[in-house]
Amino acid sequence: MHHMLWIKNGIVIDPKNKIDGEKMDIFVKNGKIVEESEVKKDECKVIDASNKLVVAGGVEMHAHIAGSKINTGRTMRPEEMRVVRQTANKLRATVGRVLLTSPAIGYEYARMGYTTAVEAANPPIGSLHTHEELDAIPILDKAALPVFGNWHPVLKFVAEKDFEKLKAFIVWALERTKGFGVKVVNPGGIEAWMYGKNCRNLDDEVPGFGITPRDIITSLIRANEELDLPHSVHLHCNNLGNPGNYQTTVESIKLAAGFKNDKRQVLHVTHVQFNAYGGSSWRDVCSGVEDIAKTVNSMDNVTIDMGAAIFGHATAMTGDAPFQFVLHRLLGAKWSNKDSEIEGGAGIVPIMYLPKNPVHALQWAIGLELGLMVDSDKVVLTTDYPNGGPFTEYPYVMAMLMSKKMREKELEKVHQYVQKATNLPAIDTERTLYEVIHMTRSLPARILGLENKGHLGIGADADIAIYNINPNEIDPSTQYEVIDKEFRRAAYTIKAGDIIVENGVILKETWGRTFWIDARSKASPEIIDSDLNEFFNYYSIKRRNFGVKEEWIRNPERMGVR
Amino acid sequence: MEAVCTFCGNVCDDVEFDVEKQKGKRFCPLGLSKFQKKERIKSPMIDGKEVSYEEAIEKAAEILVNAKRPLLYGWASTVNEAIRLGVILTEIVGGVYDQCASVCHAPGTLATIEEGLPGGTLGSVKNRADMVIFWGSNPMEAHPRHPTRYSVHAKGYLIKDRKDRKVVVVDVRRTRTAKLADKFIQVKPGYDFAVISALRAIIKGEDIEVDEVGGVPKEQLIELAEDMKNAKYGVIFYGLGVTQSRGRDRTVENAIKLIQLLNRTTRWIIWPMRGHYNVVGAGEVPAWEVGYQYAIDFSRGYPRFSPAEFSAVEMLLRRDCDAMMVVASDPAAHFPRKAVEHMKNIPVIQIDPFPNLTTLLSNVVIPSAVAGIEAEGTAYRMDVIPLRVKKLVDSEFWSDEKILEELLKKVEELKG
Amino acid sequence: MDKKSREDGGEMMLILKPKFDFEVSVEAEITPDLAEKSLDEIKEFKVWYGKEVKKLKDLFEIKKEGDEKKIILDGDFSKVKWIGCGMTEGEIIVKGSVGTNCGAYMKGGRIIIEGDADDLLGMEMMDGEIIVKGNAKNLIGCPYYGDATGMQGGKIVIEGNAGNYIGEKMSGGVIEIKGNAGDFIGIEMKGGEIIIGGNCGFVGADMKGGVIKVKGKCDILPSFKRTEEGYVGDVNVGGEGKIIKI
């Protein structure tokens, strides 16, 4: 590892610190970005970044990269795993088409200039497995979000309106799972699936508990905000995948009204593309983005991520078990399901997005609409990997957001249904590089509450990406091919001050940290001790064996709360 | 001391063991016999001569590096940390990785590839299952505490009493488990596949034109189909009676299709009764590291999956390996005789705490600490629930993890 | 290189003979196209011997007579895999037994195996012909794991017996087993034809289309309906596949 780095003459875009295409030097020491005065220039390893774009390493805030359902996805899809990316030499062999092995995930994010990734949905009892897989992903810093929205203790405390116990439970759960935040997937719907049902509307009753998804979401937001955790509630809305569901999404977003946090949003709604359909059936389905965008733009405390669909192969894998069964029936495809104790569930179905299929073309267009119509300070670029498609196609999405011309060309290749069913052809908006860097770095870092990520200010982690793009000379509107190409292979990716990638080639394998939230200063699990003992009667393991110890994680990084 | 049992796929985590007194609480006889002291391999050996760990590991490394096609097999009775090193080691030496599932539950993996796996954890069964079918599985003998902890007598959220649950055993003979079932259905050996096709047709609303299928009268099939349709949450647990009899992966696949059908109107899941305590880990670890669960070849520098070619038995029957390493397993006792014959022709390395038939064939023997008693690590229960097995006592023996770590270092050194 | 006839009018071809008994398997993706190349190029052809990359000349004696697209594999090739993989034309004759994955992804031409074939024969075959004079084993004309379709066209004939999994997810072509076969003949078949001259086990499970003709005994599933010629089904997938007794 180079003790000190001097990145010279790069053209920096750092939205958090309001730097937009300024030529400046960046200095790194002991894995952090430091003042020039802190380094001895003659002892620095120098990187000549002249005419190159210098930005923070990308922050992946929602992807399915580690844990039981990811691994079942691999196991059930050898047709995916047969694609060989790299043979073993000094580094590991890597394979995978859209689904990837753990080493491949680390290498591919790093080559693209991403340095942090968060596993979007961790089944609590499977946390140790999730952390084992996260620890098999090289290079990146990572975290995992345990799922709360169908967990019996949550449902019970919400029913009893006992916020003290709910908060204590969240604190206990984050510590036990070594988790990063409160993820909510189809609240109440998975419990309903245990009876073969679902909760598609916010006021549907959750069987056995007498509460609704609305109750669950608002209670968790309230508890999360009273605890003031670094990240907000992270919601996968009810009614995912159904025509007309945009209304459920708008209603869900509005649940954030009345809550306020001075550092970040109080609600992050994820992969909205899958929840942004208008119409009433697959025959008249259309885009519901307009209303969603209007709602999000009018609120100052909600953020979303796109969940963009990319043409080609994909795998639908979520904690939304009832939706996955519906998808299996719709497509006639193979289907995995995992009901999990009293916590929730998961499902997996292989899928493929075809440009000439009107519904797929619609989904593709909707993802892009979201990236263009929602304020760039409120929408993060994701594909809900692997649901929408590979994360390695983020450069394609970036290029599309920045170029109307590219969109026009692409629109010619897709089913004409999108012409009448979406606004995409009429959208003139072209995001700037500044905005797109914000949507992939500073915004996700802020949303997650990771203060040292996503920017290049003094004190930030030295996670840096350098691209062969001169922001002051390139015109992304017409040079979209350059954008698409260059963001795939960083000229340099630096992780914690270590040069990991040069010209898109991995130089070495290092191991990142796993962030988890310790909020025990905010609420003591004592008040739920007997409740927990009760609940563990319904578990199939003993309470004493539930959870993950820090020493079982390779490089745990405990984050306290303010 | 609180312990986690490291014998069968139940991975009972409510047990206690006193190492000094050699007494256990809540163990079944199988688990207890694993925890109580038994004969150990006393020292590392090369060709019967006692050597140091370092010498044995060096010799093992040489064998693996020099072999054209080494087979690294076993893995089901050790912890994930060791398995992961084993996978990486196999990749580096360009060999073949295979694990015990290839002679037990691999058919389930193949069926999952074809149709997916509509499943759930043991806690889901305990809490919700009002109908449990053991198909070709005899937990009273192979997984003794399964009925009490998880599936028959276990009570939970919705199931408050044994009477709330209907237990059915489908098997070729009346097993011990059949005795605690509410219904026993006897199938002619080799006809599970046909019986399942019949059930699917009946549930679909078709009339089957025969009077019996696989020795099961049509009325019994219709009754079973009705029971399954009327269940609110059912589970099929299947075992080696299905995976190692005629039909294998296709029978499991057929059962999965049956479960898919039932989920249209009610809730059903299906799950394999995995044998060894971490055979699941032996498949899950390579899946995330290299993409597949077993029968993985690395000779071209990247992983390739082909059970017909790379399962250990197939490799040995075709005499397609020139060296073998066996970790935590006893192929000499369980493999077909013709396969074991080839083991005699090639250098064999064994890593295991206990001497077994494979030890007699091994050129290099490396004794290891017993996971769950002398070494800690992560194991996955039969339903892929991770549990940390404990270290109750210190030992002079190296853990599998440490042995493989050193072996990997030595191999990397030799390769330069 | 100019094509020249031999003066004695004999056959032109490439002949390969193993130089020694192979300790472990050899993976040699040999197709008749190889016979058209120069002798030097042929000698340098890359094959795998365990984890080692070797040249064809390291493992085989090579005799080349003319440029005709015909290869004779003279000897025991039972440890040699992937023969004829993806071939489009020409002929391969194995004067002995052959290893696994023979004729995989075949698009044309002909393979004749005078001895026995091993597992994974003619997998995902599109066209061409494979004839096995001896016996075959398991997995004939099937898809590789996770793929949607098996054999799409061409013809596979086994003079002897075969094992399990024949013509799985087949959509076209013909597979004929003159002797007995095992279980799962034509499972999830969509089209094409399978002929079993002897006895076999379970046929036609989850069949959607296609025809299976069986001369001897077989296990008909309860999800098939009786017809004049035999059976139709599989009702479990609303199939219209036919099983005919011949």
C-alpha cells in the first residue's frame, strides 16, 4: 500500500463540496484524503491525472450481492455461471453472466470505479451467511440491510403501538445482525403470503396482527427517526410489479409527510421502476412516473432509486415472496422460494428483458423517466441488481441520462408501445456530469449516512475513481459512446488509498470493511428481553445462537449514532 | 457447556456437553457418540511413518502441485472457513472439487437447476405446517430429533398441538417414522416418480386411467391429493429414499412441480433432509466462490460444472484423477468398490480427526481437530440456517482451517 | 494447399493414434476441419491433458494423407473428451470407444463410433449424424444444465443399449436406440422422434410434443391417456406428445 498519494492535475467533480470541473490536486495519507500540508510530496506516489475526471468511488446503495437468496440464484442458474470472465492467475477466476460469483462482484465493481456496496435485503436469521458472502467480496467496503417489515416482533409492537419496544427491537436487531439500517420489503405482504395471500394496498390487513402496511411503514419511520439512525427507512413498496401500482407508491411516499431530519431523507423508496406502472392490466399498462416524480419533487424528505431495467438477461430476486410466485406463474419460469421463520421470505425467478416486448420496453423507459424527471438531488442510479439487470451497465444508464440523442437512437430499437405509454420520447432533459456523479456518489452516501464516502473533501475515505474523460472538453450529449465506454473501465480505482485498478485491470486483491450500526446508546434491549424470549419460542434456534459476533467478520467497522 | 451438535443436518443448537465428564444433555445417541471421546489419528503420517504437521503438509502440497488432475473431495463434516480454503486450493492446483452431496442429495441440486426450490426454513414448518410428508425419509433413524424439534411434535405460532398437524410417511417399507405418522403410504420401489405424476394429474383435475400407481391404489392417491389441497401449509421432506433410488433428480423435480401446482391454491414447501451437519456449507461455499455446488473442474483455470464427469465417483470409475485429497469424509467405506480400486492406484491425502477405511489407503494422513468440540467455525443446517459451532476445549490437533491455510501457502510457494 | 489425390487412389484423411495410455482425461475439441490444415498446424493443435496444455503431437501419432475432411481416431479414445464438438461437416470415425461430450453442439457431418460412447453424447445437437456401434451411456441429445432445449435436428443411432436421459427437451431430429434404454426417455420433449428397439423405463414425462416409439416394454406414466396407437400426454403440461407401441 502506498502510504501517500498525490493525484495531480485532475479535473474534479465533487458535488458534496460543490466542485464542478475544477483542476485540483488530491492528497491521500493513511487511507484518507488530507490537506497538502499533511504529505511529504517527494515521498508520494504520484498519479498524473491531467485531463482526467477525478471523482469519489461509486457508492452502490441497493444491490443483491450477498446472502442465501443470491447463492440460491447462482445454484439454480448454471446457465448464468457458465460465462467465464477471467481465468485464475494471481487473482481468482471469475465467472457469471449477470449473476456473478463473490470475487467477480468485487472485481467488477472496482473496475467500474465503485468502492462501496450495500446488500439490500438480509434475512435476519441468515445474517452470518450474508456476512460470509460479503467477506468473500474483495476490495469493496460493504454493509447489509436486515428486513423488518414482516418480522413478528415488529408486527406485534406496531400493533401495540409500543414505540419504545419497537425502537429497542430495532437497536437489538441491528446489533445482532450487524446490520446497517431498517429495510422494509412489502410490509405485511410476506406474512400474508404464509397464508397464500398478499398485502397489495396500504390498508389491507396483515393476517393475525390486525394492522396494515400503512401502520408498519409509519411506525418504523417514527422509530427510525426517534433513534436518528444514519440511514432512513428503506422501503420496497407494496404492490410491486402490478399495473396501476404507482398509486400505492405515491401513497407510500406521502407517509413521510410530517417527519423531518436535518441530515437526510426520512424515507428512501427503492427500485421505483417496478412500482411505477399505470393502467389497470398488462394490456393497458403505462408509465406512472409523472405522479410519482411530482410527489417526490414536492417533498424535501424523500429519496428514491431507479431500479432501471436493462435489455438482456436478469434474475428477479427479492424478499417479496408473493410477487415472485406471481412472476413464476406469469412467465412459466423456474421458481425458488424461502419462507423464513417468523421474519419474512424471499423468491427467485429468471427473467429476460427484450426490446421488442412492449412491457419490457415500457419498464426500460420508466426507469429512465425516473432518472430524468425526479430532481437529481433525489434519485440514485441503480438497476436493483440483478432484478433490473447488471450493475456493470451503469455506464449505459449514465450515458442515456446525459444524452437525448442516444435515447432517440435507442427508442428506435424498442417496441413502439413506449411512444404512447410513456413520456420518455418527449423528455429533453440531459443530465450533466455533475448531476450523474451526484446520483452515483454523493447522493447515495448522504442517503446512507456515510459521511466519509461519496466525496473528496478533507477527511473522506480515500476511495477515488479516475476516468479518461475530460469534463471540460467532453460533450456527453453527443459523445455518449465515450461516456458509456469510459465509465466501464476506470483509469484508476483507489480504495482506502491503495491503487487497486489501473486501466480497468485489477492489480491486487484487498479486503474492505463491513459497516454496521451500533445504536445501543439510544435504546436498551432490556425492555424487550422477555418479549424476545417469547419470540424465540417460535424460532427454530436458541436465542443465544442468533446473531453475528464482530470477531466472525473480517474487518468490522462499528458505527455509533449521534 | 453450551454446544452446537456437529453430527447430522439437524445441527441441534440446544445441546450441552461436559468434556471432562463426557456427558451430554439433549443429544440424540448419534450426536452424543460424535461428542464422546473416540479413537483419533494420533499423528501426521507419511506412508505410515509419523512426521510433523509441517512435513506432512509439504508432502501433500507436492502431491497436489505435481498431479495432472487432483481430486479434492469430502468437505461435508468441516466448517465453512475450511471449505472456502479448499475451494481456493482446488482452483490453484487446477483440480476437481467435489463434496459428499454427489452421493446423497445432489439430485436435489439438479432438480433446483431445472425447476427452482420452493422451500422454507425449519422454523416455518414448526410454526405453520399442518401437514408434513416424509417421502423416502426416515428421520427417526437418520435425524432423530427432527420430529421433536422441528416437524412432528414441535409446536409453534399456529400449530399448538400434535393434533393440529397431519403426518404422512411415503416409503417403500413401514419405517420407524411411519409408526409415528397418521398415515403410511407404501410405494413399490422405483415408482415414486410415477406416483408423483399421478398426484399432479389428480390435483390438476384430470382423471387417471389406471387403478393403481406404483402399488398405491387410486383411491389412496385421490385421498392424499385431497389432504394436500386442504392443507393450509404443507411440507414434503424428502431423503435418500428418493435421491438414491430410481428417478433421483427427476423424482425430486417432479415433486417440486407438484409443490408449484399446490401453491396456486394453498401453501406448500419442499425440502431435502440433508445428512452431514455441514454438507450444505460444502455446497454453498463453492457456489459463492466459483458458481456451483459440486462436481467442479478447474483444469482450464476456471470452474466448470458437470456431475456426469466431475463427481468423485465418476472421476474414480473413469480413473480420471492421479491424486486425491479427502477431507472429513470416508469414500473408501461408501463408494462403489470399483471406484475405491482406483484410490489404491494414486497418492491419497487424508485430513480427518478419526481413522477410517480411507486412512488405510492414504499416503499422507493429517489429523485435525473436531469442529464443534475442539475448533470453532460456521456450519449451515439442513435448511441453510447458519450456526456457529463452538470450541469447547483446546486441542493439540490443528483445525482443518489451519491445516488448509498452511497447505495453501505451501502450494503457492511451490508454484512460484 | 492444393488438394492432391493419392496415386494408389486410397482414402484421404487424418489419422490420430494415442501415443500412450492416458493417465487422466484429454480434452480435444477435434473437428474434421482440422484435417484440412497443414501437418504442422495439426501437430500444434492445443489440447488439454488434465490441467496441462499440450500439443496434439505430444499425445498422438499423427498421419495425414491429403486434405479431405475425414479423421480416423485409431485406438482407445475412451479418455478423450469433446470429439467433434460443434462440427459442421466431414466425418470422424472412432475405431474404438470415445469419451464424454462427443458430438456436442454438432451442426453437421458424421461421427461413427465403432466401440462405445460415454455420457453426454450429441448434446444440444443441431444437425448431423452420430452412429454408435456399441453401447452408449447417459445423457444423449439433452441440453446442458440450465439450457432450454436439447437436440434440435440431426440423427443419433445407438446400435447397442443406452442409459438414462435420452432426448430431454428435444425439439427436432431423431434418436434411435436399437437395444434397451433406461429411464427418462423424451422428458419434456417438444418435438422430434425417439425410437427404442428394446425395453426402457419411464417415457415421455412432461412431454409437450413429439413422438416416442417403443418396441419392447416401458413404463407409461399415469398422466398419459390411452389412444389407438398407444398413449398421448403428458396431461400435467397439457401435452400432445405421442407414445406409440411398435
